[in-house]
Amino acid sequence: MKRIVVVVLGPTRAAEALRAAVGLTLRGDRVAVVPPPIWPEDERVARALGVLRALGHVVDAGLEALAAADVVEVWTDEVGAVPPPPDMKWLVRTAAEPHAASAVVIDDTPPEILVDLLFAADRVAVWGTGVETLDLAGEVCPFTFVRTKLRLEELAPGAQLRVIVDHEPATRNVPRSVTEWGQEVLGVRAAGPGRWEIWIRKAVDDV
């Protein structure tokens, strides 16, 4: 059983962070949530907090909980908002995600080196931004952009979306259309044989 601290630094991704926290409890892990200054008025947030409380997990922990954590998840777009303990090894899944300068990018690190780093570290923290994922495998243009646009319209300003495609022209067409629409393309990268991921941030002033 691991002790996992979920740090939620703002309301934008609170629902996703808590949903992930509930999922962690299903594995038998103990979860402590460091809350934002104010929880958003969101039914999903209220429901997840109720589940965590009912299961006996802490939902109002302070940053001192980091000292006893085996794993830390930080849900924020503001890199550096939580001062990492000196013995903590920070990980981030892809280079396209916001992350601390000292973080190890999992997708860019050879497996054998990653394993050595994990075993050598006293504690490990995964820097998470609560990114929504839209899997468009099997879709072709122009439907890849149509579905991407519909999902972005559902997200809050500043939120990120990770779009997975297996139609190679979409790696050019979707970023071009998204940019013309006024959104920010953070990057495009391979995500396995015949698959790519497109990272997008919704504009604060939606177009």
C-alpha cells in the first residue's frame, strides 16, 4: 500500500484530480488531498470528495503531507508552485506537458535508465496536469478536427487536451485548423507505431 498525496492547486482541474484520486483508492492506496484555496462549485467535485471521505481518506491535508508521501501528484499548470523536497525525483510523462526543469521525461528516457532512476530515488513524484485525452484512432480528416473542436468547446479556458490520432495527415491538419481557430498547439509527437499525439491548450479568451 502506497501513501499518495494529490496536490490540487486551482479549481480548473479539480474534478479530474479528484476522479484520479478515487481511482487510486481502488488499488488499495492511501490518499491525502491537498486542496486548493476554494473548491469549485461542481457536482463532480462534491461527489468525489464525499467518496474519499466515506472511505476514510484525508481531503484537507496540508503541504506537510508531502514529507510522508511515497508518490506525489501535482495538478496544476503553474510549474514550481509546490517546492519539491530535495530527495524527491520528479517525473513527467511527455516533454509537451508543463514540468519542473529537473523533471525526468518518461517518454524520452530509455526504460533501463528510467528503472535505475526510480530504484535510486528515495521518493518519486509524478507531475500531472490533469490533461483530457481524446482518442481519435480510426478517424480521418476532417472529422479529426471536428471532434477535437467539439471537445475543446467543453473544456475550461487554459485547459489542455491530448489528441491521439493514427491518420498521419491529421498531425498537420489538426494543428493548422486549431491554430486558425485561435487555440494554442503545444506540440505533436509520436505515440507508438502509426500513432501520434497532439497537445493543445484552450485559449483563455475563447474565439
